[in-house]
Amino acid sequence: MTSPVAISEHLEAGLYIVATPIGNLADLSPRAADILSRADVIAVEDSRVTAGLLRHIGVKRPMIPYHDHNAEGMRPGLIARMATESVALVSDAGTPLISDPGYKLVRDARAAGRHVVTIPGPCAAIAALTLAGLPTDRFLFVGFLPSKAQARAQAIAEIAPVRATLVLYESGPRLAACLAALSEGLGNRDAAVTREISKRFEEAVTGTLDQLAARYADAPPKGEIVIVVAPPIAPSPPDPLDADAALAEALTRLPVAKAAGEVAKAFGLDRKILYARALAMKG
């Protein structure tokens, strides 16, 4: 347990978005601990979880529930309190607003002219990227895919063309089915399954989507899971010699314009350039 945090002067009234640990409680930043110790009230997903975190830093603060099921009703009251009080927003683990509906509170707080501050820290999606050994220069956070097979397949089809590493959240019981659906919709790409990040049994298992689906088919893992999937392999640029050969073959059976159009479509090349090339070959 860490040393108790000294409670000093009150914070400026407004909204404080506070990232909390995703595993090891020692990951809570000193600034986050300070904000939580001085906030007038803390908006929480589950008071039992946040109470444990507050015990870890040796403080007690008032808490108010704010989650998927009560957000619409609670939001106006929280916005009103921000006029004169400091309200800290936390999730059970990680950075609020990432794969949860907290953005509406931020949106309404800004619309009401309230002071809004973020206290950055742990995020499972970013932590998983660092463990996966896959490209990180461009990535898309997908969150949770739909649970029903048809809706899940449609969602995967929408992201399949994206040339970026994909980051998804998933639960243990659904993991194997999700991996199999990803393989079917994306192709058998390289991937990683990370879980229990920053906890004692942290692991990152790598392989192809098919290999990972087979691994977890009869042994669904426990804990919070992040799937990281490699981007699609970029197609090789067309070889001009191959295009010439195809054009020569097409000219044996088609007029110049149609031959140029056929090869342009097949190779993804400019039709006007191929038309000129076909005229030269004919000449």
C-alpha cells in the first residue's frame, strides 16, 4: 500500500477525466492520486472497485454512480455540480471514454462552459500495441465487435480494407469465435492475444488468426483480453512487362480500345497510357 495522499486545497470546479490502473495499482500516477484525493465527488462505474483504489492511496472521497444504465439521468445533475464543485470521472480500469459512453458527459460539460481537464494514464489498447510486436505507426481501435455472428461479420467486412493494425477488446468465452470470424473476414493475418496486462500473469500470445483460434477453441482464457491484428499486406505494384504481355495477348482477340480497357482494369493502370501503348504495339 502506498503512503496516504495529503489533501490540500480544493480543485478548481469542473470535470477531471482520470485514468486508473488496468492491473497493477502502482500504475496510478501521482497526479491522478492527487486529483482523486482532492475532488469534491468522484463519478464511478462501480463504487466497490473505486473504493479499493482509494484505499490503496489512503483517502476517502464521496462517490456517485455513473455508468451505462444511469448516465442519461445522472448527467444533468453532474453538469450542474461542475459549476461549483470538482467532479472526477473514472472507469473501473483504464482511461475513461475509451470503449465507454463517457464522451457525452465531456460534450455536455463543454457545452455548459465547464472546465474540463484530462489526467492521462493507463489504456489497455495502447499497452497491448506495445506487447504485440505488430506495426504501430497506424492503428484503428475497434472496441468490442457485435456478439451475434451476422452483425460481427458485417462489422469485420467494414474494417477489412483498412490499412492499419486493428485493436479489439474481447471476453474469454467469445475469444475463439471472434478470432475465427476475424480470420474468415480478414484473411489469416498475424495477430496477438494479450491479457492480464500489468498483472502478475500478463501474457501476449502471437501467431496467425487461425492458430490463435485453434489454441483457444477448447481453453477460453480468463481476464480482460485485447486482440491486435496486423494490417493487410499491400499488393505489389504491377510489373510493366506483365502488363505488356497481357496487352499483346489481348490484341490478338480484341480491338485496340477494348484490349487497353481490359488490361487497365486487370492491372489497375491508366487506360489512356495502355491505349497509346497498344497503338504502338499494333504499329
